[in-house]
Amino acid sequence: MINIPPSILRDYAIFKEAALNGRYINATHISVPLKKAASNFESEILGESTLGEPIHLIKVGTGKVKILMWSQMHGNESTTTKAVFDMLNVFSNCSQDSVVKNMVSNCTLYIIPMLNPDGARAYTRVNANEIDLNRDAKDLSQVESRVLRAVFDDFQPDFCFNLHDQRTIFSAGSKEFPATLSFLTPSEDLERTVTPSRTGSMKVIGAIYKDLSQLIPNRIGRYDDGFNANCTGDAFQSMGVPTILFEAGHSYGDYARDKTREYVFYALFSALNAISTQSYKKFDTSVYFNIPENEKLFYDVILRNAEVNGQIVDIAIQFKEILMDTEIKFLGSIENISPKIAFFAHKEIQCDFERVTLPDNKELIENVIVNKILLKNEFLMINYEKN
């Protein structure tokens, strides 16, 4: 039985924050939801980014169990940010619901919805100094890293949620299922020792997996747990705080990540419910280890059995996410031209051994951007927004 109330599953469209849509989410987009949250919860500005954008903190609940979560540490990873504001709407709109009341009475949440606002505005993984904040846990060279560490040191959380997006290349295991959600309890050492803090986060992930696998069977993966002391999750786990990495991935045809956003919302609800009721403690760590490991087995598009330069080949295309004006465009890049490409694709096109060329009849080559191709004397649009 799923441990998410039917009313939460039924009414997600009501909780979904209407002001946030699409992949491009920056500080301007979240300003209205932040004002709404500030009217219902305690909030403050922790500091400013490298370029002077505010970094906000929202506080929810009064309980003894302290949970710190942060989103958009990588500026171009916005799905979890949207899900966080959906979750805040639940706290606002369902304050009398028994499950929600239990969460806020047993837990205190510190939520940083956008740690890297400069990267969010530029739609880049890195911050304005071109530093990956998730590789800055030791040096703390960036102001955004220091803001997060200061909150961590002051709050002294019992759990941390590190909220990210992952690329469309990932499968959940070796089969033809996209990793719509992935989770990880980071390692504390090179040996990947199962320490008490890792055990705690493994059990919470087990609870999430039990719930979410009923909604998206076969589409949940386990992220690689190789140790990197520069990574924030590894650092916090090494300090004895159970830390969970959430990775929002691809759902069928969902490049805007609207469906994935909904599943992240359910995953957050499941995790908070499991922690607030302590029901996660009943889970064995084997549940975590039985989650299939992520593999890099997908391309966005594969054209099968195409004639190129007189040979029958497959053509693998991966979308590049490009910020143009205020929208993210998904531009097709030819990554691989080979016979019988042994990968999966989110979309396959059968070319039936016909010649495939660029629109000007030139032959296809690797590492070029293609908006459309010529197949069977017809133009075929490749870019996602045209599909």
C-alpha cells in the first residue's frame, strides 16, 4: 500500500504552483511564490549570490527532527525547485490534514529553494565564477557554498535533502526504462562504508522507493556512490548527517519535466512522511541496494537503418539545452553514426534503409547541430519543440 494519502495524489493539480512552468526558472520566476510562502511561513534572506541576487530561506514546522533541503545548486536544474514550491502549497492549503499536521509538528524544515540564482538566470550548471558548487565543499571558495555551510552549521540538521536534475541519458538499470527518479545516499569514504548515517538515509530512500515504485514501476534508479570529498552530499554525510540525493530525470515525452516534477513532489512527501512518523526505520538497507543502478543507455533520438555515405547505419542524436531569450530550446546534436547502435532512445525513427541527409542534401556527420533532416524526400523536424 502506498504511504501517500489519496487526497494528496488526487489533488496534485491544486497544489501545483501555477507561477512556475517550463525548464527555465530563475529568481524572477520564484518571486511571487516566495512572497506567498513568506505570508505563511517564516522566511529570511541568507545572503547574496556572486552577482548580488538574494538567497532565500523558508522555515516550516516546529518539530524536533530538523531537515535541511536545497535546490538549484546547479542553476540549470529546476525541476526540484518547482516541486518544493508545490510542497509548500500543501503545507499552506492542507494544514488541517492529519498527515501534514504530523509532519510540521514533528519536523522543522529549512528550505533553500534556489542556492545558485546566478546560474539559474544564465541557465548554467556553474555559478557566475564558473565554479560547480557541488565540487566546492572542501574549499568553500564561493559565497553560495559558504551560505549553505553556514546554515548547515547553525541549524545542525538531522537529515539533508540535496535536490538535483539528471540528464536524459540515464536508464534505471540495464533495461529500456528511463531513470525518471534516482536516489543516492552519498559515501563517506573511498571504501563506501555503510555507516550509521548512510544506513539512515538508505532506509528513508527505501520508504520513498516503496511508495514511488507503485506510481512509476521500473523507472527509479540508484545513483553511483563513488566518494568525492569535494561534493556537498559526501561532505555532509561524512559529518554524520544522513543525506539523500534526489535526482529528477526524464519521463516519457516530458522534456519540460512536468510529470517528473509531480513525481518529485510525491517523493518529497513520502520522505517527510516516513521521517515524521519514523516509519523509515522498519526498512532494511537491502531495499536500497535492490534499486537498479543508473546506467547511461539512452539517447534522445535514434534513426535506425539509415543510409549515410552509402552505408546502412544508426544515427544517435542528443538534445543540447540552450537558453534563447527566455526559453530553453532543445537542439539536436548528432553524437554517433554507427552500424547497430546498442543503445535505447526516447524516440526511435525507422528509416527503412532510405538515404538520410541534411536539408541541403549534404551528408550527415557527427558533432553537428541539426534542426531537421531529409528522409524519403520529406523534411523531418528533429528539435524537441517541433516534435
